[in-house]
Amino acid sequence: MRKRAETEDLEVAEERLSARALAQGDPIGWFDRLYLLGAEGRTTVPWSRTDPHPLLVRWARQTSSPHAGRAVVAGCALGADAVFCARLGCDTVGFDVSATAIGMAGKRLLQPDAVEFVVEDLLALPREWRQSYSLVVSIIMIQALPPSLRGRVQKALAALVAPGGTLLVIEAVADPGLEPHATGPWPLSASDLLAFLDLGLQSAHIELVPGEDLAGARWVAEFRRPF
């Protein structure tokens, strides 16, 4: 039997680990295994950008929402978006299910800004987090989890939003002409976004930002919880 190469293409590693996890009924646990491969130099470190997502930056410049209070970044990876939220003036928490990612975030993006990086599972968050954040940010996170979990994921995100607070969602746009890959990602449709309206939130703004093709297009959706 041939040994697997010491280094592996990131997309190959991602698909291999995701397929195995889905077959084992564990759609979340593979994220940390992928980060471990990256940390060990056996593949490229996943989701490793050190700059905030450009659509988050654009939203912050254009929004009328106040940049204050408490913010939480779900699935924060190595923390660039959480650091940006802290620089906006928010008391910020960044959480990820991957302990490896959180460890790397604390080391790579150590800033004078106050960011608390913690290991948490979105589907099992502390009860005291409920309706506690004036800004909840989810970027390219929902699409990484199987559609079978989408309702629970959206309910968990909505539950974090404080009265008067904002949920910002940035995700890939689903192409109705294409079948999603069996191991993901699973981009979102407009109806997926509108499901947040059944969770106690109101739509403030939903925009489809075009890319070179539909595969490169992104949703920027802002929702608010009424006071």
C-alpha cells in the first residue's frame, strides 16, 4: 500500500476529511483535523487570511448600524474578521469549533485590540450568550455545513442577536443550475436567507454582489432584531 504524500493539496485534504466525517455522521469534527494538517505542514493552512473579508470592510463603511457594544464572529477561523470588529470599537468574541484554529488565532493575530478567542460549537453555545450581542457576524460559515443542519445553524445564529442588534451574513450564492458537491460547500439561495425572518429577525438589507460568474457571487445580508 502506498503511503499518502507528506503534503497534500488543501482542496484534496478538505474533500477527503469532509467525506469521511459525513460518512461517520460527524459533519463538524473534520474542521479541526484539517487545521491540524495545516499546522503540521502537511497541507496549506485552511482559511488563513490575515486581512478582514473585503465585504465586511465595505459593509462597515456603508452601514448605519452603530459600531459599539458586543460583537461575536461565528466560525472565526484565524481571527481576522474578529480583530476587525474589535477595531470598529466592539467588545469582540471570536469562536470556532476547531481548537487548533483558535490556538493559531491567538498567536498569529495578537493585537492590542480586545478579542477573546474561544472554542465553541455553534450548535451547543452557552445559554448566557443568547440575545447578548449587538453585532453577530457569519462569513462563509453556513455553507460549510450540510443543508441538513441549516435550520439549526440559522436558529443558533439568530439566537445570538440582542434586541436592536444586527446579524451580518456573507455567503456564496447557490447556482440553481448546478447540483452542490456531495462534500460541500453548499451555497445559499435567497430562500435560505429569508428563513431568518421566521426566527425573530427583520431584513434590513439583502444584496447579491456579483462575481466573475455566479460561482463567484456573494450574498451580503443584514438582519436586525426589533427592540
